[in-house]
Amino acid sequence: MKIIIGQPRLEQDLLQLEAELKQHPDADILFFPEGYLNQNVEEACRLAAEYGTMIVSGHRRLDERPKDRSIIISKAGEIVLEKAKYTPAETVEEQGWVISTLLCDELVLQGFRNENIGNVDIVMHSIGVGMFSEEQYSEWVEEARQIALKHQCIVMGTSHADGSYRDSEISIPIAYCITPDGEVVLASRSDTRTLTILLDRGNTDPSPQESKEKQLKISIAHSVKSTGMNPG
């Protein structure tokens, strides 16, 4: 499976999302931050269907509380998951991978609540703006690592390239990926280049001596171009 992780700037339209879809026509999933889609869900569905790529991100319903929603749009352009913030986890399946979501500070406020969904292969953590301190950056990566270990799943996350929390003077864009055995194979800070993650599980029926975790192969590559804004 090919997953494109974008760290776009905050914007009113979906120009950066469409640019990534054009640049990666063979991607299975385009993974974007919390709130990026804003009120443009219908347009995002159209783009997912046009390019045949699943979109995992977040959007806002401004007339509801909580206003933030995680959302997964299928390759056919259909909404297959839409979950309000601070509610239990839900899943979808893509190419044999069971995928779930976390939305920003759900990570630290409630963790990954999967009591009713069983096993999950990938948790995709859409974050709003960058971290407001190095301490928060380290805390969130460690919390994600503990979730990966506890639930024996891949956990990955991404934030916008810009914006700050409650007018903090510090904003550290973040992207990360952690394996089911807790190895942090990606921990990016203040580097907003687009990332490509290739997941290969190999044989789906490992021998008793070879666990699924040992069979899992994760390859990561940085794009020359950036969806976001290079800091500094």
C-alpha cells in the first residue's frame, strides 16, 4: 500500500490536496491533517473519485459541537467514515488493511478507544497545527508509540505546516510513523516535505515462528517538493 503524507498550509480551498493527487496518481491513500477539508467535503469526494485515491483527513461542521470530524473518503468518492471528535474509534478496510483514525488531542485526552471494533492495522492521526513546544512534540510521539505497542498496529500522524495553538509563538510541524513493535521509523519536526510510506506485509499467513510484525516492511521517502511552507 502506498500512503502519501502531506503537511499543507492552512487554506480555504483544496489546491494543495489536488496538487498531491496529481503528483502521486498511483497512491492508495492521501493522508492530510485535522480540519484541512473545512467546508469542502463535496469537492474532496469529487477529487477522490477523479484520481482514484482514498483521502483521510478532517473537516469541520461549524454549527455543531464538537465541530471537528475525522473523515475517510473512498477511492470511489464516497464517505466511508465520519467520526466526531472524542467519540469511540471506527474502522474501514482498504486492500486488506483495517484503518482507523485519531483526531489531534484525542491522542492524549482519551487515547485510542477501540473497544467495539476489534483489531486494527493502521491508526491515522490527523493533527491540526504544529506542536507548541519540544516537550509536547516528545510527549505526543511517545503517546502514539504506546498506542502502537498496546494495539499492535501502525500509528502515523501529520499536522499542517503552519498555524499555532492559542497564539503560541512556537509551531513545530510534525509527521511521524511508528511500527506495531513500537519502533519510531519516522519522527519529522519542522520539515514539511511530502512523505511517501510504502507498506508491505508479505505473506498474509506467517509461520508460527514468524510474526506479522516481523514480516511487515515499511519504506519511507521524502518528496523534493513540499505541500507546506518550509520553516524559516
